[in-house]
Amino acid sequence: MRLAKYLAHCGVASRRGAEQMIGHGVVSVGGERVTDPARDVHAKSGVTVNGLAVLPEPHEVWALHKPLNVTSTAREPGRRRAVTDLVSSERRLYPVGRLDADSTGLILLTNDGELANRLTHPRYGVAKTYRARVRRPVTEEQLRRLREGVKLDDGPTSPAEAHRGGEREIELTISEGRNRQVRRMVEKVGNQVAELSRVRFASLELGDLPIGEARQLNRSEIKRLWKDAGPS
């Protein structure tokens, strides 16, 4: 197995995160520092990160209803809590993608770096659905522009699924993951997000999971997530 994939499989980081760690020179194999992410390794190769042994561990995937002012990081150096603080697991979990501190809703956490990579890499286009409460009444023109895609500072977006959930509510489904994308899209069409919550990630729905609570996904749910990510 390639080194980057091995690290992701062991729950150290996502595939891309593992490649960055290898590039920074903190990964060794058999006592030798390695900077090639394609190096072939296995459980008995003596892989370490910052001097600590890395061995495979059972994979877990959790769904969390993220509250406000909780960061989508594995560790939070400041005063705010991180999403990993809200999950009762002994595994080295980290969030799958991000959800802004001022947004709420469904976020996944796992120690399966390969699954995390598949769910977040742009090439797989995994859909995510958000419910936004906006400052002004939603117009048909705004919905039309969102459905066609809008031009942001970092390039045009793909067409979105956009529906009116109420006079001042939009339900938006996108398959991209740019920084604060939903907020910027809504602002671009002439409105402003007051509250934002993610209610669906791929086939997984937030449902009635209480805010601040987490639950571990079962095998069938994880299998569906792999299917959502499409063929490798």
C-alpha cells in the first residue's frame, strides 16, 4: 500500500493531508525519513509520524449536529470548542470537510482517511444540502440564478438545486465545497444569509439528531456513503 494511503487508512489524516505531512518530512519508515507519498509500506514497515508509531485501527464514522461557535477542526488552539470534543470515541477522529463556526448542522467525523477523501474531493461531486434563513423574501429570480450557477470571485459555481422553503428560507443543494460558498452565492443574487444549517451530506440526513449530539453510523449507512462517492 502506498504511504499516503496507508496513513489515511490508519486515520492519521485524509489522503491529501497525509501527502502534506510526508512532504513536510515528519514521516519515517523503518527509521528513515521519507518524502515520497508513493513509497510502498505495510503494517510491519515501522511507519512513524513525529516519532510515534502508526498502525491500522478500526474505522468509525460519526454524524454530529454541530452547534454555533464550534470549529470544524480536530483541535482548537483558541477558546472555542472543536467538533471532536463533542464525540465520545477513543479513535483519532477528524472532520470530513468543514462547516463554518457560525453555521450549524450535519458534519461527519471519521478516522477513515480514504472515505473522507472520497467524500470531499471535487472530482467526486458529493452533494450537500443546506437550509438558509435569509434577510429578505426569496424571489423567483434569485432561485433561477442559483439554479443556473453564479459567478463568484473564485470562479463560476455549478448549477445548484434551489427551492423556497418559506418566505425567507432557501434550501440549496451543491456539489462543491468552496469557502463559505452558500453565503456568497446567496449574497451574489441579492440576498443575505441570517442563519445557515447543513441538513444533508450525500445520502445521510440530519433528521432529528439533537443539536450538540453525535451518533455512530452503522455499516449500511457507511456502505451508502461509499456508494455516494462513486467509483474510485
